[in-house]
Amino acid sequence: MKPQALAASCLLLAALTACRSSGATQPLAGPEAPTAVLVDWREFFGDERLRLLIGQALEASPDLEVVSQRLRIAQAGLVAADGALRPVVEAVAGASMRRFGRYTMDGAGNAGTLIIGDETVPVDLPDYRLGFQASWELDLWGRLRSLRAAAVSRLAAAREEICLVRTSLISALAEAYYSLLGLDESRALIEDMIAVQYGALDTIREQRRIGMANELSVRQFEADLDRLRALLVEVELAKIQQEAAFNLLLGRPGGAIERSAEPVETWILPEIEVVLEPACLLNRPEVRIAEHRLVAADADVEAARAAFLPSLSLGATLGLQAFRPELLSRADSFAYSVGGDLVGPLFNRAAIEALLEAARAEQAEALVLYKQAIVAGLLEVDQQLRSNRQLAEGYAIKARQVTQLTEAVDAASELFRSGSATYLELLTVQQAALEARLELVEWRRRQVTAAIGLYRALGGGSRGLEVDQGDPVPGAT
């Protein structure tokens, strides 16, 4: 990275982190930078079925296959840039026919001239060639080396794109998985409530038979039972949609999603200890991609500047040449040529100037995107840290409410059976208890989602240059 780019980014980081709670501002790279948080998904997600599904997705994800092909393109670009620095040697086998005009220097000079024995130069002169030719552009001003440096950085960015897709895929799968668990839990709660409601309906029908309740009470309970059935249908529809989205992430057309039946209280992900400072973004693929692209843009500018300077190219040919094929075997047919050209633009340099201007604009764009990636990363980490704290507090409050309402339902049921409470009082407290339990499931899902969001914001367990040493990546060789 150019010194001015790094200085600008460090100044930005200092301004952004001035309001954090603790720690000192650190640059994103350097020997003094602290180690960023690195969490392996196998350790972060304790659910064995979820880990199995993540492993399947990493093997078969279409998104990973797409970025792996981009990696291959970047690898090919680096090979091409390497090749441009080396001499090019080619084998040549060719044939041609020439005829010079009679009233030209070549035509007049060839007329009557013996070419072999008593045979004169033919008017229609064949030319057969067999040998090698070589060319080499000497990189006097570093233009080709700059292009190679840009290719190296783009290859590193392509590897980071794989890390970005991996982290996003793992996070999306985990969120979808816990959403399905939440829907399973909600379904179980609604089914339990339906069973309770059937019992209450039988009770109130019996009370109506003996004159202790009226028809309105029965209709009210039947209507609430239909409400619960409709709610159950909504949950089933949500499960269908969520399973379809999950299968899409797995890269398959359909199939059941094997998942655990753990209660909501067990959905706890490890807490990640992190201080909000630039070093926490060291493993974030978005930042690393932007950094590599900035380095590539700097190298492109250097290459564009070098295009204004003269270029030196060497060329040579070595082989056999004759006007008849059978003569190629004779020593007299040996031929060679050696030469060099020093070429520099003098007039009408508008095209080169336009390329330099475009490279400078791309460099400025890359610097802006790099700064933006740092800002977005710090904001996302800060948001997820705050969300985790607030959601933990909200879940504790909601759990206490559920406990209180559960006790209230038990008390209201006893009072209703003894005739000390009306059907409306019982129905009201039952509805409140069910809504609180469903909300508790949602609070836990949001809490787990926030923990996954922090995992994603910190870059997950991905390290760009080590991608081939971790999980299998389709096509990443």
C-alpha cells in the first residue's frame, strides 16, 4: 500500500475509534498490531447437526463454486503477468510466395541471377522457413513488474472473496437453522396450547350442560381454538419457506432438514471477547479485499506512468530458410537475425494519458472503498456487541414474564374449575401466556442471530491466504 494511503486510513481509524470504551488505536497491520479474534465455526457452533449441514454446504455451495472460478481467473492473470517478464521463444515453420515487379530494384536485380547451379532466381519465389524466434521486452522502468504486483494483489483479493462467501454462507446457514428450531418450538407450544384448549372446551361444555355456563362462553372458546389452529398453519407456512431457503444454501433442490429438538434454553453460542478497535477487523474479508484492491490500484498507476517512457524490446530468429523444401537440409540454408528496438511515445499520447487518468481514478475509488470497509466493519462490530448485551437483558426479562404468566395460568385454571373465575379471565391469561412463550422463542432467536452476526462481523474463522488449508473449497486449487 502506498504511504499516503496507509496514513489516510490510519487517520480515519483514529477518528473513528476515539469514542470507543477502551483500548488504544492500532493500525490494521504491522508487527505491533494485536492478534484479531479468530473463531473456528466447528468450535463456535456446538450443534452437531448444524456442523454437519455446514460441512455439506461448504462442499456443494454454488456461490463458493462461482468465487472459486474467479480465483482461477486471478491465478491465470498472475501466470500471464509472470510470463510477460520472461523471454518468449516460439517454434516457427512457414512457407510463402513472393513476386517482385520487373521494374523494381529486387525484380531487376534478381533477373538472370543464379541462385543454385545454373538455375536462376524464379520470378515467383517460394520461401520455406523452419526454426525458432524469440522476443523479450526488457522491463527498464518497472512497468511489467508493477502489472505483476497488481496481479498478485488481485489474486489475494480473490482468495479473500472465497473467505467472504464462506463466512456469509456459514452465518446464513446458522441463522436459518435456528430460525427452523424456533419454528419447531413455536409449533410445539401452539400444539400444547391447543390440547389445553380442548380440555377447557370440554369443561365449559359440561358447565353449559348443567347450566353453569352459557352458549357465548362455548363459542368464545371455540373461536380461540380456531385462532390457534390458524396460527399453527402460519407456522407451517413459515417452515416451508425457511426449509426452501435452507436447501438453496445447500445447493440442492429439496429434502428434509435434519435438526435437533433442543429446547430454547439450550440455544447458547459462545461469547466472543472483543475490544472495539481497528485490530478486530484484521480477519474481516471485506477489509482485506479492499486493502488488496487498493494495493493493486496503486500498482496499476505505476504501470500507467511507466508507459510514457521508452520500451526496449529484443528479438532474434534462428533456423533454416530456402526457396525449395529439399534445400533446408543443406548447411547453406542456415539463417539468423538479431535486433532490438527502443520505442517511446512522442506525439498523440492521448490514449496513454487516458489510461493513466483511468488508473488514478480507480486508485482514488479503491481508497474510498477501503475507508468505507473499515467504517462499515467497526460500525457492524459495535452494533452486534450492543445488540448482544441488550438482547441478553431482554431475554432475561421475558423469561421472568413467562414464569409469572405460567403460574397465573395454573391459578386461573383452578379458579375456573371451581367456578371462582370466569371463562374470559382464563382465556385472557392463557392467550397472554402463549404470546409470551412465543415471544420468548423469538427473543432467543434474535439473541442467537446477534451472536452469529458478531461472528460474521469479525470475519468468522476465515483467513484469506490459508483458505486451502481449511475447509474444502470447490475448484480452489
